[in-house]
Amino acid sequence: MSISLNLNGQTHEVDAEPGTPLLWVIRDELKLTGTKFGCGVAACGACTVHLDGEPVRSCQTFIEDVEGAEITTIEKMAEDTVGAAVQQAWLELDVVQCGYCQSGQIMNAVGLLRENAKPSAEEVDDYMHGNACRCATYQRIRAGVLRASEILEA
Amino acid sequence: MTANLSRRGFLKSAAAAVAVLYVGANTKGAMAASNSADAMLNHFVKITADGRAVALCKHVEFGQGSATGLTTLIAEELGVTMEQIDYEFAPSNPAIYNNLLFGPFQGTGGSTAIANSFTQYRTAGAAAREMLISAAAKEWDVDAGALDIVEGVITGAGKSAPMGEFVAAAGEMEVPAEPRLRDASEWKIIGNAQTRRLDSPIKVNGQAQFAMDVHLDNQMVVMVRRTPQRGGTVVAFDDSASKEVKGFIMAQALPTGHGVAVYAENTWAAMQARNALEIEWDFSAAETRSSQEIKDEILAALNAEPTYNVNKADRTAVKTTVDGAATVLEKTFYFPLLAHAPMEPLNCTIEQTAEGDIVLHDGAQMPTGPHMAYQQIFELPAEKIQIKSMLAGGSFGRRATPDADYQVEAALAFIMTDRSRPVKLVWDREDDIRGGYYRPAAGHKVRVGLDETGAIIGWDHQVAGQSIMKGTPFEAFAVHDGVDHSSVEGIADSPYTIPGQALGLTDTEKATSVLWWRSVGHTHTAYVMEVMMDLAAKTSGKDAVDYRLDYLTGEGDAARKAGVLKLAAEKAGWGSAPAGHAKGIAVHKSFGSYVATVVEVSGNVDDGIVIEKVTAAVDCGIALNPDTVIAQAEGAIGYGIGHAMRDQITLDGGAVEQSNFPDYEPLRISDIKAIETHIVASAEAPTGMGEPGTPPSAPALANAIAALSTDAEHVAELPMSANGVEFA
């Protein structure tokens, strides 16, 4: 089927079978590789994108359900006020190690800060629980979200 | 520029600001420099005429910070800031880019990236600096000794100019055989905690390119359905349902018989077409054992006489001493198989160029492995095979298999095509968990005899498990007198002075492929050593730190181990804990580095343990990039604790039971509330930090849980969650 996707502010016509995860359209068809494949079962968060501003796992979001929605990926975050603050905090604290999960971590963190501009450490842990990092950069992810909150407040 | 330019012609073009200076080792290993394009394969340092420097990194970057570390060494010696230098990954060439601790083999592992490169990369940077300075001194007619390069500017003797202006002339200078290395007092970047990772910017904006992100024109995606039991082979398969999947191209049994490769136009089509395959397997020669059978075999070996007397002790005498001791502590430990599960599932892409070269795009941890294998598979000389090293999304050992497993699999899939289309091999998470090369299962039985004062008088230590090194090309290197050192490392070479120790080892049969897993043998030996030391202290009514210090009285090794132990205790406020909290400590040396860890917990094993805080002290010699050292400690602690909490790979009828993160649950952000790391100031040569944080983390947790109450016990079998410990 042919589907019109609104992704990062642009319209893309893509040909994909119903049931195709949004992740594979983004990666294989649109060649935007910042969104990562980690588990395929929504258990790691590496594939997190925004659907109408809300974080979703693109490996379990199907193409037929996103027509008309506004899809945003990591590649667009620098232009987003909250996204840019999170990226700045990530750089200040050198959060990343291998970096493979970090697009998803950042997309989820932006979702949290949009909902809750001043989260506590515990609220960060609750919201970020589903985003796995096998390098275990969690201390810095937590600190990074709190730092981004400060940057946004300033 | 082309290779047949005359020297004069080349220099002319160099003067036109396209000059590039390469400094590095030539194929004979000597330092050499060239400004011809042909020298591109032989360098560690590249400087362009606009004054930018580029470090050529011979080690993979999979999160441990090697790219930043190696670049730091070049920048420091050359005299540029980290903003004036870039990094690139070196091509595969073991004659030049070998790991100096691995022999003629290019590869990353054993926490050696900085340790083996520290002098080599500084020397390359210093040679480049001296050649640029010589060129400037000649032009300015001043003494080279009066010049230095500071932030990319050659300066001194009243003169100053950007180093880029001397790139072409520097190429004409003799390469200094022994360039002067900057004294530690001159260092501005080495040891500077403000240095940031060079790969952070591209890893926060989606631009970082991992092997999984390779999209070559016209590429096919291949996924393989592998035998669920080790040793199973394909008898026949039916791909009629796969043919219904849009984008399916073909299916072929691999020549090894261990699986069927499905070729498709894209990843999703490959996944669906693979799921639709029907395969008939021959399991007659396949592994059929369960985890319980493997465990029973290991535990039985612990109660028999060991195959190898590792330390040549008189075990009969040791046993007699232990039996006659005032107190005898006896404990049997068991450690399950573990998967590495790096975030980026295994993958690589192969293409053939118009010239017939084979190009592999890979997050290559040991490029020499696939490079050698490909010479056989493709019947090509080494120079016709190129390996393009990409960023790797973690490894923890998995990307470094002695048989180059996934790269060979990709090559086998590729040779069954007409080679007109690149082949990208993709594993999914289920492949990763089930097709693993696992941390081998291991068992230990330890009997420790204490005298009336609580002092150790005898220590009978038996180890049984599956050898990692035997049957691999590393056997000659790592196995001596039958003993695979990786099975007993951390015991056999412990800095503790333990009187009357016997150490025995028995190898058991491998039910799966086994492999080094972040910190290798230390993953289990540190746990056993540190839990037994803790138990001995507790039984004797002594403080766990003071007790250990009694066995760390020597100089060197023992003193450094004692140093981190004391620092961690001091920083963690050892000796007191808030009501309802308890602290446990462990200390271990591995890969030349010393790490002590204090874990503070609350709660109880029935209602849930909470890990409140982890405090670590690290001595890794000179901390090249201190913030990276701290980050590696944090990550290694999380890796060790997460698996000890709740992970294991189990077999049923020879098949792995787990499949993905829901049943091989990673450490999560809420599992450890805080980690604090302290570095011991040191002038010793740098050692590794990728792994040494892992070994003491899990025993410190076990010791903390055992300290929660007088009747709390040290968990002896992992994972803890399957052995009586709930986590909140």
C-alpha cells in the first residue's frame, strides 16, 4: 500500500505492506539511520521516535496507524527547544559510550521534559525505565535529564 | 593526486595547499613519514596543509573511548588542542596496526587499547612534531631546540607560524628515530578531566554511523535461521511461504549446514521471509543437554580430584591443614552461561568492487580474524581484502570470536550469490541471545581453614568449567601445561598472600560455544575470592577492610590493591550505614588495574533489595582521559551487577530458552541509584579500564546483602534473583 508520511516536517510517499513497523520504513526506506533497531519487541527503546510529540517505540508502531500523524526523529531534535537542551546536557556530561541506544534515550527524555519540566531523580528513573543501555550509562542519563531541565529553566 | 606524479611535480602541488603529511610505521615497523598518497595505509598521524591533524585509530570504538584516548596521545605530543584534531579508523593491516600485546594481530580486547598504544601513539605524534619543527627551523634559520608547537602554531626564537605552512617541507625531513616525548609536567590533555569525548556530538544527533547503518546501493539483506541446538544441520527446507513475502529474493542453505540464509530487499522482508521458512533439521550430532545436566557435571567435577594442579601445591597437605583448622568455611559456587547482548545486534556488509576486491563494512573488534578467514574463503591475497571499521554498538567480547563467526557467515552468504549485489547480514535480538558465544558456566568449591584468631591457614580451591581458549587459535598463547589461564585468572595471580593455598582445575565439555565476556575469568573468580574473604572476616568477627589488608602487606601489586581498598572505604564512609542499610566491599586486580567497590543496600532478600549507592576506587596507572575512566567504571559496575542480579542463559534439550530482553532483562536505570568513582593519582604506565570495574561489583553486592543482618547469607549461585534474592 502507498502511505503518505509526515516525517520531520516533510511529506514522504512510501510503499509498504500493512503491518510494517514504522522503524523499518524510517531506516530502510527513508535512510534515516539515527533511529535504531535493538530488540524489535518494544523492550529496549532504541527505536523511540515522536508521534505527535509523544515518544513511541517505532518497532511496534505500524505504518497503517501513522498516516496523518506528525512523526519526528532524532535527526530533527537540534531544532527543538527541549531536544537541543537534552543534547547540550548529553554533551556537557559525556553521557554516551557506544552510543547505539542514545537516540532513543534522548527522544524519551524529551518526552519526559515536555510532560514534566522539573522531574525528580525518581521520576526520571520511572519514565526512562524502558530504555535499555547495555553500556549502563544510566548515571549520566539521569544526570543529563536533570541538567537539561536546568538548561530549559535558565 | 596520483601516484605517478614526479617528486618535483608533487611538491609543487603540495605548495598549492593540498599537502598532507603522514607519519607512521612502515611495513617493517620502523617509524616512517611520507607525503605521497601511497603512504596512506601506513600512518598514525595525518596533518593537512590547513593545519588539521587526524589520528588514525587502530582500535575499535565501541563505547570504551579508544578513539578519544588514542587521539589524545597524538594531540598531546604534536601540540594541538582536541578541537584541532579528528580521528579516523585505521584499515586492516596487522603489520602496522597490530595490538602490540597480541603479536601480529590487529585487535581490541583485554582492556589493552591504551596500554599497548601509550608509547606508540605518543612517539608518532612526537615524530610529527619534530619534523614540522625541523622544517620551520631550517626555513627560519634558527635552532630547532628553541621551537615548539603550541595549539597548532610553531612558535619560538621570536617566530611564529601555523604548522600547516610546513607540512610539505616537513615531509622532506628525516624521521627522528627517537623523538623526545613530552614530560608529564608538560601535559595539557593527558590526565585532564575536562577533555570531552570526540564521538559525543555525532552520537547525540543521529549522525553516528554504525555498521547497522550501512546502506549500499542495491544491497540485499540476509538473515539466517540457525540450528537451535549446537551441532544441528539442515536436511531440507521449504521456502514456499517465504515466497509470498514481498521483497523476498531467495533462500539458500549455508554450506556449513548450520542454517538457511534468506535474502531479501530490506530488513523487514528478510525477517518475515525467515519466519515463514520451514526447516527439517538433523539433530543426531547436536547438543541435547539441559542446563541442569551441565551444572551437575561441573559440580561433580568439583568433588573429584582435579585434572590440573594449577599452582603445584601439595593438596593433600592443604586439605589436612584445613580439616584440622579451628574453623572450616566451605562454600560451593555456581555461575551460569551469560550472553553479551550488545545494543547493536551483530551485522556486517560485504561488497565486491569492480577490481575484484572484497570490502567488509564491520564494527570490527579484531579485523585480522575476518581478514585471514576471507583470504581462504575468497581465495584472495590480503591486499585484495579491505575492512572498513565502523563504530560498534557495544561488544563486551562478542564481536571478537576466534572463528570470526558472523563475518564468515556473511561471506558464506555472499559467495552463494553472483556477487553483483552487496550483502548485508543482520542478526536480530533473538539471534543474538540464542546464537551466542556465551560466558562459560563455572563452578568453584572452596574450603578455607581459619585458626583460633581467624587467620587463614589453608585454602583449598577447586574450579571446574568450560575452557574458553582450548580449541581456538589462542590456545598456544593462553594454555600452559593444560591449564587455560582464563579459567583461574584472579586466583592464580591474586595479589593476596594466602598461606597454604591449593588451586585445582577441571575442564568440562562445552555445550555451547563459549567466549570471553567482559573481564573473562575474573567474572567468576573475583566473586569467589571476595565472597570467601568476606565470609572469613565475618566469621572471625573482623572488619572486612582490615581483614583483607592483613593479606595485602607487600609492595607493588599488594600495595596498589590495598590503596584502592582504603580509598573506596574512606570515600564510602565505611564503618557506618544509615538504619536499615548495609555496605559490602570487594577489591580485585584484573588487566593490570585495581578496583575496589563498596555497595550500599537497603531492604531485605524477601521484600526486595535496593541498591542505594556504589562507590568505587580505581588505580589504572596514568588516567589518560579521567572522565572516560570514570565512565568505564560506571558502565562496568552496571554490567557486572545487572547480570548478577537476574541474568542467565539456560538450555533445554540443548536449545537456549531465553530469546530477547524480556527474558534476558538488562540492567535498568532504576536498579542502581548512584555510582561514585574515585581515581588514584598515579605515574605508572596506563593499564586498562574497559573491564576491571566488572569483577568486584557483583561480590560487593553479595557482601552487602550478607551484611544486612546477622543471619543473611552470601549468595553462592547466580543470578541472585533465581537464588533467593528479590530486588525492589
